[in-house]
Amino acid sequence: MRIGVDVGGTNTDAVLMDGARVVASHKATTSRDVTQGIIQAITAVLSAGDARAEDISAVMVGTTHFTNAFVERRGLQQVAVVRLCLPATKGLPPMVDWPEDIADAVGSHHYMVRGGYEFDGREINPLDEVAVTQAAQAIRSKGITAVAVSCVFSPVKTEMEERAGEILRAELPDASITLSSRIGRIGMLERENAAIMNASLATLSTDFVASFRRALSALNISAPFYISQNDGTLMSAEFVERYPVLTFASGPTNSMRGAAYLSGLQDALVVDIGGTTTDLGMLVNGFPRESSVAVDIGGVRTNFRMPDILAIGLGGGSIVRSEGDACQVGPQSVGYRLREEALVFGGSQLTATDVAVASGYADVGDARLVAHLQGDAVAAARGAIHRLLNDAVDRMKTSAVPVPVVLVGGGAILVRDAIPGTSEVIVPKHAGVANAIGASIAQVGGEIDKVYDYAQWGRQEALEDARSSATERAVAAGALPDSVKIIDLEELPLSYMPGQAVRVRSKAAGDLPL
């Protein structure tokens, strides 16, 4: 047996799985103490499934803990940035485009030294190891214990970043050091930003893993636990301590993986309606379609892998307002206070959930408390809900061909009418906890994004290197070596570069050692 947990802004969901079977599920309001809420959810599904702690082989958790900390500028460490670049890139220093408040929280401790590569791996300059050592000594004198290392075109060739990391570890044995090539993709500033973000979360990630270990120990669960990544795969507790930034946007990804599992569809549009927002994304071969553009997180541009998600302000807690003949639903929401403020639960606020109950779509709370709502007002609100969703579906589609839609999340009760541009609308069993199911079934993944010069490598050799590199990263993240398979391989010729430069992205996934 294994347990999957997903912590959202409104609800914390948990499932107990026995193989492919859902034994028990639990949905509760997210508590202020996130870790304690997770423990309560695990306790609830163990009790409902009549299972013992020793029956559990693994616990998988999806959390917004790190995303919220960065967006809210809470609990972040001061970070020293060492860029291997000179004489290139000195016109744009690290964090040049960061919002002032978060730049202040992370600090402006920047060191640029000679080094870096051209697109094809030729050196701009040899690495200045003496300057790196001097930077390390300056960092130590300031008491900084989080360092981000970036290098021009390091995804092409990682040796300089790795050597700089070795020097820094020798001088700063207690520091947390993030190499940008381990996280981001081609694009110097965005990749460097991702490394700085990751480094700023170092202490928070260590504390989170330690507190969760203590909580599982208190429940007498000795099984390993894993954290969801934002590409639909998992990473071990040790891996998340080093790379907490990879959990960003893992919640919608869990829902999409759960939708694929519950519906049996590998290619579909997933609509996850929660308490506050609705997230839409496309499934491609059972995994979320990834964003092809830089992603803004808390005002900072990054280019590490992120699912292509469209979020709109529609959820079960969305506030419904009438303005003359018009009706507006959201984006304001009662959120986790739904069971206190919605009409069907004895509150005084008209919400989208009340509209669903009054329309006969759902059986939650007390339907008598919304019996007074006028039919025209209910129809207007229902129409507003569906217009929001219809527009969002149209924005996510890449062609006019009708696609199947899988509705999941607790707010799936809001929708019953046909959606234009879709071939069918599926609401699978256990749709309300698809996110927790997605966490529980996930595999362990690894990815590589690198530029190869086919004139030097040869196409087959370059692709084999990309495959093996992605496989190695999956194994390093905790996958069983014999189970790892390549699930995505993409070639993108770079016509604006000389020679036969090709950007290759390879993604691998494998099973957990359960």
C-alpha cells in the first residue's frame, strides 16, 4: 500500500492506494500548519482503509510550501551568486530584473569571474580558479551559506560549473551550493534566476524534510517519502533538499496525472476545478504539456521545466455577484472558509457551490438553504460559470479539432453543460481527489536540455548522450535503474547559430523502489 497527499490552498487531499485500487480517500480544509494537516490526512485514510502503519511502502506528497514561501518572500536565505562569464555578460549583472522587495530578501552578493563557453562548447575564457577561491573567502566572511553558480552556456558543457562547485565546497563545507545547469535550460539570466531561487530555499527545504520525517516517525511509518515535481514525476526526500524549486506548480501536475490514470486517456484536456481557481492543461502521452516560454514566478523570470497551465479565478468558493442584468463569478473566493461562509453550509455568501446545489448538480450541504434563490438568477450564474470555462478551454486548445475533457477536483460539481470544442466531458470516479492519486502513482523522472553540435558529435551519438544523461538523472533522483525509460525526446535545430547546432531535450522516468 502507498499513500498520496496533495496540499492545496483550500483543501488537503489524501488517498490510500493498494496497487491500482483506491482503498480510501480524505478531503479536509487546509490547516494553517501545513505539516500537521498532512499528518491528519494520513491518519484519516489509514483509519478509513483499516490499514496499519507497517502496511505502507511509500508516502508521496505534493506541496505548495516552497512556491508560497518564494511568492510571499517568507523564510528565504541570503544567496551569493558566482557567475563564470567574463569578459561576457558583465553588462547585465545577476538579479538585474528582480522586483526590489525580493531582491532585498535574497541579497545582492554577486561575484563575476573569468570563464564561460560559446554555444558549441568552446571556452570564452579558462575558468579563473583563483578568483573563485577569493569569492568563496568573501562569501564566508559574510556568513552566507547558500550559493548559486551560473556559467555562460553551461547546459552545453558543465565542467566549469562543476569545478567551481568543488572549489566552493572546499572553502565552504557547510554551504548549500546550486549549479544552474542542474535546474535551468538554455537562457543565461532565466537559468541563473532559477538557481538563485533554489538556493534561497535551502534552509526551508531541509527543515521541511526534517519535520516531515519526524511526523511520519510519530505515526510509526518507516516507509520512504517522495515529493512531487512539476513534470509529473517524483523526487526522493534527499533530492528535494537539494532542489526544492522543482516542486513549483506540482499541484496542477498531480491533478493531470491523476486525471490520466482515472480516465484511461493519455491525450486530453484536463480541467481541475478547486476551491479558489481552475487550472487547465493538456495531457500528452499521459504527462502534462510543458511550457515553451519563460515562466514568471513571484515577479522573477525562470526557464526551468514548468507545465503549460492556464489558471482562472473560478472555483467552488468563487463569490457570485449580480450587477443589474449581468452576473459575475469570481475571481474573489471564500477559499478555505467555504464551509463557513457558503449559503448551503449556513453562511451568508453566495458562492459557485451554492449555484451548483440550486441547479441540482451537486448534493452538498443543505439544499433547503438555497431554495429561495430565483431561477433566473441561478441560470445567469450558471451561464457565467460556463462562459468562463468555455473561454479558458478555447485558449488552451491548439487546433479546432474537438478534444476530450476530463473534469477533476472538488469543484467538478460546478459543470454539467456541454463545452464547445470538446468531443466528450468525463468526470471519473474519485475525481475530487485526482491530485492525491496523481501524487501516489507518479514515477521518478530526470531531464536533460542541451545544445549539441551535430558536426562534431554526430546525430546518433548526441541523441544517445541525451538519453543516457536523462536516465542518469532519473536514477540519481531515486528511480530503479532497470525500470527507466525515455518518455520524450525532442530536437530543435538552432538556425541562428553557426554549424549544425541542435537543442536536444530528453526526459526519462522510472519506477520507485517499493
